Amino acid sequence: MRFADSPRSSVGIELELYCADPETSLLVGSGPAILDLAKHPDMPERALQREYLTNTVEITSEPRMLVSEAIDDVRARAALLLDAADSLGLELGTSGTHPLAHWQDQEVDESVTHYSELLERTAMIGRQMLIWGVHVHVGVEDSAKALPLISRLQQYVPLFIALSASSPYWAGEETGYASFRTLVFQQLPQAGPSPHLSEWSEFEALIASMQLAGVIAEPNDLKWDIRPSHRYGTIEIRVCDSMSRLEEVAALTALIQCTVEYLSRQLDEGVPYSPPPSWLSDENRWSAARFGLGAILLTPDGTEMRALTAELDDLMAVVGPIAEELGCSEELAGVASIVHNGPGYVRQLAVNDAQTAASQVLGEFRASLGRTNRLSEG
């Protein structure tokens, strides 16, 4: 399995959006119709895509060296989708879960073979995947580094979960979780933390065994928090809730890009690393999903507890100079804004009502594209 050539620390963004009725804020299965209106012949094939549910569309940026350029791709493509949605009298928005929607009311896009097969295998668990995420790809220049990078990067997964957390509601009910999406998504087979692998040959052997057993058809069937993407020569961070403000997507992307580059330099320098026990990583991951930025994390040796925000401060101090080199200091500064103003889950809970939260998410996404809120226009 060849690991494609990719520039070191290049970035790509995948952002999932949902379609909604502007009056009720409830989901509408009009993703395919919006895509038909938004696409044009000159657009790259992967730029706008159908998704698992008919209420969802996905935007994919081009691979870029600068976070700003990747976000510009996302913004331009989101604008095309919003124009199409406007023409149909619909809205677009995104968050880890929808504050109001019930999974029983949604339709899987079974015209896509892969999705129909997933639904057949996972049954009701698959039907419940009423969730949206943002995925960040980071280029790796050598397959030998991909798995060691993933292993080291997993210690920062709680930080990524907390910063992106935007799913405090499920079917109109407050869940008590900052990122309920994390708990929903991990129910799928091959979801959750990836195993600690050192060599690319180990990954190839694992894929071969799983294919032989009929567990997966291709590597993309793995739903790990972080997985290698051999087709693009990247590692793909998939654990984050979708975020309704594009400036926050930019901040998260910059943090991930700089963290991967920091860890890549550690590998270059031969800095030793021993992964913490899986129970400890699982506990920290759960704590971030439950409490968001208020989480208290176990240190890697399991002997102390530290505030997640203290861990984030330490990481920001390390990656700040790297951001200057990579040209994403402005975007990275947005992390402090997320902490100060509160991630999506804080803003949704602040209105203390799922209906208002659902409308607020739609307005935030529209505003992040520089568009006037539809309600204020009326």
C-alpha cells in the first residue's frame, strides 16, 4: 500500500454542513439538491460532496501549505452552497450535533453504495449517526513517520475535542456533555482511538487481516480518531466536532498543523516517546468530551491531575514559534479567542434553550461568511 507523496505539514480541511428550514431550524434532506445547484464543471471533483445523510453536504479544501489558503477554499465553496440553499429557501449550519433534530426523522443516502453497506452492517447504531465533524489532514513526507506521529498526537486529542466541542444537545435535551458527538461516534465499529503502531508494515498487515476477515473493505472504513490516509500522504484528525464559525475552524487547523510539525521535529531529533496506558488516554478523552475546556486531565504517568487549559497553554507556548515559520500565527491566535469567548457548546448552553441554540448556530455560520442573518433581513 503506497503512501502518496505529500509536502510536509501541508493542510487540508473537510467540513460537514447540514441543511435546515429557516423557520423551524429543523433538518431538511436537501443536500443532493443543493449540491446540484452549487457544483459547476470547473470545480474539483472532491470540492463538494454528498454525505451519509441526505441532510448533509461536505466541503473539501485543496491541499495547501497555508491555513489561510485552505480556509479561503472552504469559505468560497461554502458561499456557493449557501447561495444554492438561499435559492431553495433553506439555511446551512453546522455543529457536532443538531440541538433539536431526532435521528429517526433523517434519511440515509442509500444511493451511495458505501453508505448503504454501512447502514446494513451497523443497523440502528448506524441510523443514530446524526453528527457532523471537521477533519484536518496534515501532510507527512515519509510513510515511516505517519504512525509514530499518530501515536504521539493522541495525547493532544483531548485538547482538540475541547476546543471544537459543539454538541451539548441531543434530540432537544441537554446531555451534560460538551461533545456528545464523541460518545455517539465511538459506537461505530473501528471508531475511537487508534492502536499504537510503529511501522508502516504493521499498518499494512493490520489492514490485510481486517480485509481477510471481512471487517473492512478498504482502509477508509477505519473510523479512528486519527488515521493515516495513504491516498493523500497525510494523517487525518477526525475527532473534532464541526464548528459554526470558520475563524474557529482556522484556529483549530493551525493548532493541529503546528502540533504535527512540532512532533515531526521530535521524531527527526530522536526524542524518545512511550505512549501512556490506554485506560489513561481513554479517561482523558472522555473527560474532554464531558467537561470541555473545564476538564481535568491525568498526566501521562498517571500520578497527577492538570487542568486541560494548563496543558493547552503549554502546547501553545511550544507551537507559537512554529506558527510563525508556517505562516499561521494569525490563525493560531484564534485559539485564545475560543478559550476566552467559549467554544460552540458554551454559546449553545448560554441561551438555555435548544430551539434558540439551533437558530443561533445557523446565524453564526451565515455570519462567518459575511452574510446578514436571514431573520434580521425579514
